[in-house]
Amino acid sequence: MQSIPFQFSHGGYIKEEEVTRSIEGTNARAIDVETDFDYLFPELAKDPNSLLPATNTKDIIAKLKALGDAMIDSTDFSGPLPPQAPISSKIPPIFTYLGQFIDHDITANTDRTAKNLKTDITNEDFKPLPPSTVIEQLKNLRRPTFDLDSVYGDGPTLDPSQTPTEAKGFYQENDPVKLKVGQATDSPDIQGVKIPPEGDLMRDLPRGEDKRAIIGDSRNDENLIVAQLHVAFLRFHNAVVDWVRANEPENAGDNVTLFERSQQLVRWHYQWLVINDFLKTLTVKGTVDSILTGGLKFYKPRNGELFMPLEFSVAAYRFGHSLIRGAYDHNRNFTDRPLTPPPLAISTFDLLFVFTGKGGFRGSPTLPFNWIIEWNRFADKGRASIRGRNSARRIDTRLTKFLSDMQNEIDPSKTQAINDLLKHLAKRNLLRGYFLSIPTGQSLADKLGVKRLTAEELQRRNSSQMNQALAPFLEKTPAWYYILKESEIRANGDSLGEVGSRIVAETFIGLMRNDPSSFLNQDWEPSQGVKLPNGKEIREMADFLKFAGVML
């Protein structure tokens, strides 16, 4: 059993020595758990014909790196003019970062390679790991149950006579059933206008004196949009507490009952939205309903326990990286287009890492008021449907160039060659899939009964550089690349294709179906939950944000 520290590195991939590291001068731990990774299709992972070649590995590694380089969009928008199709999808950009928030809720990988396996993907020549070794050594430091442990930790301390919970500091002193929320900095030195609702500055994460967020998972303070989404969850919980007090007095008689009921409602609303808003938006139409009504075909607990499928975590769910834009219409102060008067700055992707606790806020003690997110620009499905700037990028094999130069990933103690790899997300994804023996896209398609992409489809719409780099992988294509290309060609980048959709939907629904406390097993739906002041139910993320009070 491992204790989860509050501090994780990007992507949830952390070194073993960090698991026991003291955080912010304490030994605080919010969650104590270790669960399994396993293969959704273990027979494929054991079949050499379903994998990239394990011989001449140095050559394969070099070719994977070349493919990763080719995936970076050299024409990606980063200037003051609005991007044009085909960059934009019909997907609202909130789903890019809700996907990341969900990932942090259910997954945190330990990388034990330095200690136990004597190799890792930063080596110029490594051998793919046997599946049995992967299953034994790679562990998940999250419960894969959509229970928001990244928000709640191990809960509040409601009885002063009991041993304090590790997460006691997440909760308000005067009302311990509510979570702390931080206040944005307001100063005459800060330029710009207030973001509606203008009088509400309680829209930052709670922070210590060192600016670090006091939350269950520090990855949610690595970029500004995820941080603002975490704030929304804190605010939503607190609003639910108020709603229960006003509407369910039978559940508000004591703090224990009040907290448990509020937490239950928050979790069920979140889970419902994950399935019915997020998942249905990002998968092929009908996929989710077919699994909900026809049952799971592939996901089954192992030895009676939930597990996180490697084909999901290492390949299919990484489709979210292709949704990331090079710049955002963040708010009326920081946008991605010319305005009159002009914006204070173009809201480029790299700035999202500056205006966080880790990034330092450029000297401000907390988030400056002018960087509070304007959620209607991210959550409005109508804006996204016109394929404009208020949408995510398409799901395809072209990634914003910022993902090839992630300066926050650099480790000063490492060599230049290693840092070149660490800051390049596409190369890391491809190499990790090879290292962890993830089956090829073609083998996954065959297993799922989906028609394979042809060589022509794999090469369609590609640059000459991409096709040259892809040539060695036309018959055996890395799963992550294949799933992105399937979306691009067969779903126009507006959702995952059939292979990606099935793996992601089977995983999400499989985890919830096998969690007795999930909304799917409690015959619950939003009509039984909290309501907006006008009586509207919470049926999409925009409703969630409005109930939280962070969006008008």
C-alpha cells in the first residue's frame, strides 16, 4: 500500500522516490491506496504479432521519435489572427480540460523503472517490457472509481475528538463540511476588467504562503484551465451543501449526514456528466447507449478487483492531447484575436503554466483577477459547433507545437538529450506505448471487430514528412497514433473513431458499473439532484458551472 503525496508531475507519471517525499514541509497524505493496471486484452499483449517488433529496438525507437516529430503542427496558430479550419472541431474546449481533470481523479502512475526495471524511455535503446512485468511493477495511486478523491482527499475532520484526517486542511475551519476556496488578487497594479460575476473574487484555489495549492492533487494546479475547473468543483460542492440545508433538512441535522449527502450528490452529478455529457460528446454516436443497454463486452474486473486498462491509459485516452489549442479565448482580457481596445496579451498555451502556483503568477500572491476564466467561452456548445476559436482542436495526428517544447517538464539535473525528450509529448507517448507493450492499432481493431484503417487511410491528409516517418508503421501502427488517425479520417476529428470510442467508453462504464456506489447502480438521474434557481436540472457542464456560481 502506497500513500499518495499531494505533488505529482505532469501526466501523473511520477518517480518512486517521490511517493514518499514530504510535501510543503509536512508528511501530509490525503489518500492511501494502490490499485492495479492491467491489459484490457492480455492475450494481445502476449502475442508478438500484435506488438511492434521487439528486435532491433534502437532502430524502432529512433523511428518512433521521428514519427513524434512529424506529429507537431508547424503551422499551428500562435499569433493574433483567428485559426481557420481544419484545426477546429465541434468539441467545446472545456472537454479538453475536463478530460484531464477526470484522468487525475482516476489515474496516477508510479514509474518504478529507475529502481526495479533498470531502464526507461529516456534511454536511446531499451527493451519493451514483458506484460507480466508491467502488471507487476506499474501501479495506480488512485482509486479508479470517479469518487473525486482529488477533491475530497480522505474527507473532513468533523469530530474534534477523533484523529484528524490528512485532508483536514482542505476544509473550512468555521464550516468543516465545506471546502476552502481561494481569493483572486485585486490590486490597482493589475490591468484589465473584472470577469462576471464581477464582485466575486473567490475563484482561485486555496493556497499556502508558498503559493502552492492546498488540494488533493497538485497536477490540478499545473495549468490554469484545470486549476479553474478544480475551483468550480470546490464551489459546486459548497453550493450543494447550501442546497441540502435549504431543501433536505432531514439530511442537514448533523455535519456527518450533511457532508455524506452533499458528497454523494456531487459525485453522482459528476459521474452522470462524465457519461452523458463528456463521453457522449467525444465518442461515436450510439456507443455509450449501446454499452449502457447492451452491457459490457470487454471490461471485466480481474480477481474481483477494478483495474485501469493500459490500452486506455497509455493509448486511447491520450487522444486529449490532440484537443489542445495553441491559444485560447480565455477571457475578455486575454484572448486569441484582435479586439478594440486590444487585449492585454494573446492567451497562448504556455501562459497557462505561468498563471498557476507552480508558475508563480508573475509575482502575484494568488491568481490575478484579470486571469479568472470566462467559462461561457469554453462551455458553450453553440460556439464550438461553428468550428471557430471557441472549440477544441480536432482529434487528429497533428499536435500544437507547444507540446513539443514543454519547458515546465525540463529537469536541470538531466542531459540535454533527455530533456529534449521530456519536453516533447508526442515522442514520450509513442515511446511509452512501445515500452509498456501496448498492442498495435490494427490488433485492437481486429479484437473489437472494427474494420482496420487501410494504408491509404493512414496516409491520407498527411504531410510528406509524416508519411515518410509513418512508412515503417503502416502494417503495425502504434495504438495512440492509430486512434488519433481513426478519428481524423472516420469521424472528421469531431469525436473518437470506433476503436477509440469503444476502449474509452468500455473503461468508463466498466469502472462505474463495477462500483456499487456509482449513480449507474443507484438508479439515479439529475431530476433527483440539485437544481438551478430557475428549476433547471444539471444536465451539461454549463449547468454545473452555473450552479457553482462561476458562470452566468
